[in-house]
Amino acid sequence: MARRKKIYEGKAKILYEGPEPGTLVQYFKDDATAFNAEKRATIDGKGVLNNRLSEFFMRGLTQIGVPNHFIKRLNMREQLIRQVEIIPLEVIVRNFAAGSLSTRLGMAEGTALPRPIVEFCYKDDKLGDPLVSEEHITAFGWAQQQDLDDMVALALRVNDFLSGVMMAVGIKLVDFKIEIGRVWDNDFQRLIVADEISPDSCRLWDIETGQKLDKDVFRRDLGSLSDAYTEVARRLGVLPSNVTHATKPTLIN
Ligand code: UDP
């Protein structure tokens, strides 16, 4: 049997050549990493949940007219996506202070921000994805000023959508990261949301209890990551019927 061509392997996903030009197959692994991959683990079923969750969010974005790379889910761990030229920036949107913003500015985690704050980090693991300004981005040619304006607009639309979807199931969207890619329609370049949207790249807190339901559970050793992601999926109604991390056999009638 012919082996399909691996295009790229990252920390949590693998990209394979797709069935048609301009498409890729995105495979979600069970691997979890934090602190620039200094901390690693395999979390049974994480890939299955993130495949479903990213599908759910990307489909929702398509329905409200926010362009993104998702085409269709292929199986438990794989989805067909549009191939994009990834802009080498992590676009972070924050509604409440947490993580590196709290550390950098000495602001208590959970402090409501006066408005959503958009930050850019340069994607480079060796450098630890440093925070960069628009000046750096345009001076070094990672994106043009027009791209930056489009990226901020896209990120804020994603923020409004995700905040609302999460609020409806009792979850506060504290912050999240997206990646954006370029696609060409004839001679015109457009920017679309790419990569993934999942609890790996968001901070999600239960509105009532403040319980963390995202990758901080792993980063900070707060309990079972798969339980946290399963809870998010359950609340959103996107739990796959046969979750793989069940600890005991289930009788099927
Ligand atoms: N984030 C991410 N990948 C990264 C860095 C950050 O998905 O490489 C997400 C992270 O999960 C959080 C948001 O971006 O939802 C803001 O992260 P922060 O800058 O606070 O970094 P951290 O505290 O995770 O180092």
C-alpha cells in the first residue's frame, strides 16, 4: 500500500498531503506539551476530542461568515483542511488577565480587561515564541500592515463568537490563540483562520466555580486533562459516542 506523504509534524498534530491539490489532512495526536515542550505527556483520547472540538468551532465560524481552513471531518482523529501559507505569528486575544500577561504586568489572574487585547507572538520554538509588536512584524516582513488589520478583525470576530458559544454553556473564555494563513483566490490573497481551535489553545474557566477546563490543567498539574476536555465537549454537545479514554468497558445493549 502506498504510504501517504507527511508534510509536517508538530507537537500535537501531523499534516499529511491531502487527496486534492490545495488540501491537507490534519491528524490530531494525543500528545500534550507545555513550557515549550519541556513538559510532555500522552493523554488518551485528547486527539479525538480536539478533532471534534476544532470541527465544531470552525463549522460555527463558517456559519457566521468567518473564513477558515476546515473542509470536513474524515474520521475520529483526522480532518480535511485547506492548505494555507501560515503567517508565522500566534494571534492571542485576551478578555481577562491570565498566564504570561499576568506574569509580565503583575496583574491578578481573572482581572477583567478594559477591552479585548490582541497580542502577536513570533512563532519560533527556539526563541520561545516571543511577544512582538506590529513594528517588528512589518519591519521584518512577516506580514503587511493591511494583513495586520485583517488579522485583528478576524481575531476579534473569533473572540465574540467563541465568548458567546462558551458563555451559553457556563464557560468563561479568558483568552485564546489562533493562527492565520494566506490563501490565493486567483490573484487575490485572503486571510483565513487555520491550525485549530481547542482547549489546547484557549483558557476556559467554569463561570460559577472558576474551575479550569483547558490545558492549564496539564501545565499546572490540576487533575485529569481528558476529564476537563470531555466536560467542555459534553457541555457543547459534541462528545463523540465512543470516547476512547473510558476507564472501564461499557456494555452495549
Ligand atoms: N497559547 C497557545 N500556544 C502557545 C502560547 C499560548 O495556544 O504557544 C494560548 C494559551 O493556551 C492561552 C493563550 O494562548 O490560551 C495565552 O497564552 P499566554 O501568553 O498567557 O502563555 P502561557 O501562559 O500559556 O505561557
